[in-house]
Amino acid sequence: MNVADVSGVPDWLPGHLRDDGIEELYPPQAEAVEKGVTEGESLVASVPTASGKTLVAELAMLASVERGGRALYIVPLRALASEKKREFDRFEEYGLSVGVSTGNYESDGDWLASCDVVVATSEKVDSLVRNGARWLDDLACVVADEVHLVDDAHRGPTLEVTLAKLRRRNPALQTVALSATIGNAEEIAEWLDAGLVDSDWRPIDLRTGVHYGQALHFDDGDTRELTVRSSERPTAAIARETLDDGGSTLVFVNSRRNAEAAAERLSGVTAAALTGEEEERLETVAAEIREVSDTETSDDLAACVERGAAFHHAGCASEHRSLVESAFRDRLIKLVAATPTLAAGVNTPSRRVVVRDWRRYDGSVGGMAPLSVLEVHQMFGRAGRPGLDPYGEALLLANSHDELDELFERYIWADPEAVRSKLAAEPALRTHALATVASGFAGSREGLLSFLDRTLYATQTTEQGRLEAVTDNVIAYLVANEFLERDGDDLTATTLGHTVSRLYLDPMSAAEIIDGLRGAADPTAMGLYHLVCRTPDMYELYLRSGDREEYTMLAYEREAEFLGAMPSEFEDGRFEDWLSALKTARMLEDWASEVDEDRIAERYGVGPGDVRGKVDTAEWLLGAAERLAGELDVGLTPAIREARVRVQHGVREELIDLARVRGVGRKRARRLHDAGVETRADLREADKSVVLAALRGRRRTAETILENAGREDPSMDGVTADPEAAPVSPKGATERAEREDEDQASLGDF
């Protein structure tokens, strides 16, 4: 189908597509148009990666805007939201407004009302519904990207319920669901009352196979030699051959440690293939990586990047991952060793994909378990990029002939598993049941069950009465904790219930926080950190070997600070959870005491991404606790606010005012304080030579900070740094490492 023949889209679109080199639609795209995607018809598109799913979404959204409506694009990850926003920004030259929203759950996002296209995570859209965003009534089209993640126990129920609410709110809403791997696409289409495009067409060939011995064995029966040299591992041999052919390699492994080790080892292969110009450009990327955080992870990643390789996992800071993804897309980084997180939709195609580890640790079985077919096929889909690669290859590795046969049966010739709803689990349903009542989608038990009947779970279930039984348990819990009131069959959210729903809290988290606050008198920061760390909304740190004894002793030392009774050591499960929360709280306490990020990473066995994730979550939960304290009128708001601000900026009490100045952050705040500049007001009056010295002579930084502090004349023209103006803090006061570059960015700077 020629782009000029597509109906319902803006007049400028065919010319825009031709300028991008698109004259004809791919077959799956043409089929989507034939099924009415530009005429407001709902559609499920199960189409391989790189086969044009995004254009299908764009056709639907642009056509809906042309009809006078708004479009919403839902993604599973914040990183993917930013990527899609950048893609859609190119439409702004034609007068469209594009917005992105991923954070601040207690917001109705009113500013998004002026946008024609909004990109958001499913959690953000759910919170917008809870907070009464009126502009959602104007939606004509919603796109659910990576819809197979409805199968995910953590994120899936939110996407499922959010789609059900949007469709209930606007019965004429066009729903477009996209995925590369849906084993039961027909069932998803039935749930969404949508047409179906189920295609395996790709613009370039994807060959899948297994490396065994000295050969590649492909799905079409072809066998080709790929020699593994003496003392060489198969992954290195594959990467070497791919580089010789001008391609890049993406290696999937089963743990962070393996990703880092593989990248370090394989950087020896990639370094030999770099040109002088590439080495110079990689040095620049490595320098940016080192500036992200002063941790061993930053240093190790930068060292790999300088040699043309990288690792990618959830322990890396988001800035680390973004820099790696960008350099890999530009083919500057030649190889990335990653955990499966990279397969979750971020655009990082590669000539070859190697699934090195097809088993990973699974706590539910107490050992290693095979990956699902769906996960492996998602990884396979990263292979091959139209316009740059003549083909894509995705390979597994076998250690024996029996394993070769097993991998073909298990993954190469197998279809992805069916996507199954996870909504009927009580933790998911308790959150969404409260929100459904509080946001007006149901006012009775019968109404709640009627709403839930519109979900994927109701479409799929063969367990008669299970959803009803779980719902009754959840209602009883919400009533007992004063989040809902029940009068016969009628259900009403209490004032407290409305607050909990708008705060986007798991009701069990809210109950834990409320119980702790009601029994508190003069809470310490540690007590508050521990309180929020033992809620279901905080993913606690694991207790490593030897940790139990250390944290048991700490628990007894700090018992007076805890908000709530400590369980007995003989209550194994509860006591273990208490200690895990304590370990997490102590990490937050270290952060808020200005302990260096590298020291924290080493002490707790985490990466910078983990530190930042815990800090972000703690800030959100403490903000919620602050609101709940006000609602309960328990007089603890100032103490909670101080604990929240300290963890937000990573500073002691005396630096709070300085750290709130944009651009200062924890390290610069400490240096300014040491130089006698202790408050925002001081910044407005301080000798500029003192400020410049404290900021290590960085004029532009000094001017920006002075301007943000409200100084009338922030210019540093003609100012010379006072060499005596920035004394060093007493040893141990903040445990700053002498080797650090103190102007590196840290979490407090963001």
C-alpha cells in the first residue's frame, strides 16, 4: 500500500513519510490500515520487532488527532517514555504538541490538557485517573506498547485495570495494543474488542539457531562453521566474527555480576577492532559515564566503554544506561552484555544477539530455572536493524549434543506462552479495588465485580468464583483499615481511603505507615526510614550471608527508634523482613549522612541505580507519610518533612537549605558550608571569591547557582577564587574519599 493511499491521516503525513524514505507500507502496516486503524477501529498488532509497530501506532494517533481528539501512548518503562517522546517530537513542526509524564503520582497532570499526544507509563496513567484528570475524557485513542507485559505480576495488573478504566470512561475509545510476542493474541483482541494483525513478517531476515562445537546450527537446517579458537569462549568467537563482518553483538546473561564480567572479558575482543577516531569518541563517552556517580560501577563501565564494550543492568544509574544505549545504537560501542531488562522495549537492535544464559535463579523453586519462551523471543527480536544490517541472527549456546536438541525444542521451534492476567492476586487487587471505588468507577460490591468483569482476567478465567472470593477478602481488609465504608452492598471510600488512593500507595503500605505514626512521639530519621522500608511498596535489600547477626545486634541497639513493636527472633519470617527493612533503612541513613556513594555501594553490595531507586522510593513514601500525618493530625509533619528532604538531597540537617538551591547538590553544599556559606540567604550576600573557591573555580557553575539562589548580580567576571576560602571538613565528618573529583554529579544534583 502506497503511503498516499492511507485515509484519515493529516494531509502532511504522506509527504513526511516520503521524506523519511517510506513510499510503501510494510505488509503488517497495510493490514492494520485495511482493518481500520486510521478510522478509529481498535487493533491488536502482534508483529516482530523492527517490523513497523510504531508507525501503526502513529497512524492511529495522528488520525485521532485529525478527528479532533487526543492520543495517549502507554509504555512500561520511564526510559522508553523518553525515547518515544523524542521520536514523536518530530511531529511538532506540523503544529502538534507532544508531552511526556512519568513521575509525581499525586497530580492530575493538568498541563497535559494542552497536548495532542501524551506519552506516559501505565502507573502514571493509573494515577492520573485516580486524581481526576479531566482531559482524559477527550481521549480518542490509547496505544498500549509491549502489551504482553500484562502477564507481569508487578506491572501487569496496573496496565490491565488502567485500560479497563479508560475504556469504561470513554466507550468509543480506540485501543491499539502492540507486542512482538503474544502467544494468545486472539484472546487479547477479544478482551479489547479489537481487530487483529498477527504477523511474522520482518523487513530483514532473522535467523535463529544454536552454537555447538565449532558450528552454528540454524532453524532452517543450515549449518555453518564458526571456529572457537584455543582458550577462546564461544561468546568471544561469535563477537569476533560479527566484528569482522562489521556488525555489533548483544549478549544476554543471567545476572549483574555476569554482565560486568562478560563485558570486561569481551572488551579485549572489541578493543582490537576500534579505529583511532572511535577510540577518541569512546573516551568522551567514558568521561560522561564517570561523571554520573563516584562509584566502582561507573569506573568499571567507563573502562569497558573505552575498549568498545559495555554492560547494562538495573544496578546501573539511568544515565549510565542511556549513554550506553545511545552509543550502541550509533555502533560506537560494539558489544553490550546485558541482563534481560534490555529486551523490554528500549530500541537497541544489534546484528547478532547471543542468549548465553537461558537459566536464571528463581527463588520460588530454590534454584536455577529456564527462561520463558516469551522472554527468549523478546531477546531474539533485538537482532537486526533495517537499513544497517543485511540480516539478524539470534543464537543460544549449547554445551552438548543433547543440550543442542533441547534448545531447539524448548526455544527455537516453540511458540511463546500465552499471556495470562495476574489481577486475581490479593496484593494487586487490594490496590486497584480501593482506587476503583475511590475514583467513582464502582459504588458497591456488585459494581466492583461488574467493573472487574471487563478485565482480561474475567475473559480468561475458568476458576468460577475465585475473583469474587478474592474481592470479598480485599473489601473486608479495606473496611477493617478504614479505607472503605460498607453499608449493605454499598461501598464508599473514606477521606483516608481517597488520600491513600491519590497518593498511589498500596493500602497495606498505608496501613503500616498509619499504625507506626499513631504510636510515635518524637520519631528519628532512622525510625521513619525503617517505617517506610517495611512497607510492600519498598523493595528491600537482601540479607547476605553473615548479615543476620550484624543487623540483629543493630536492631537491639536502635530498638527505641522503631515505630512499632519489633517481632521476636523466633518469628523467623517476620524477623527476617524486619532486618531486611533495617538494612535498607541504614543505607538511607548513610545516604542522608553524606556517606559517599561508592562507600554505600561497597557496604551494601549494590550499584548506583539501586541506591537511586531506593532513595526515590523513600522520598515518595515519606512524602506520603507526611500527607497521612497531616490527615491524622498527629503532629509529626515537621520531623517527617526533614527526614524526606534529607534523603532527597543526601545531606545532614545543616545542609538542607543549601541543598534545596537548584544545581547545588550534596557535595557542593558541603563545600559551601565549610567555606562559611551556610544558607540560601548567605549565597545571595557571600563574597563571590569565596563561592568560586568552594565550587573549585567553576565560573559557569557558580553563576548558575547564584542566579538560582536569587542573587541580583551572579556574574563572575573579574572574580578570582580565594584559595583560603574552602577549608576541608574534619576527617570522617562526611566520609568523603580523598580521590574523588568533587564536582562529579551525584544523586543530590538531580
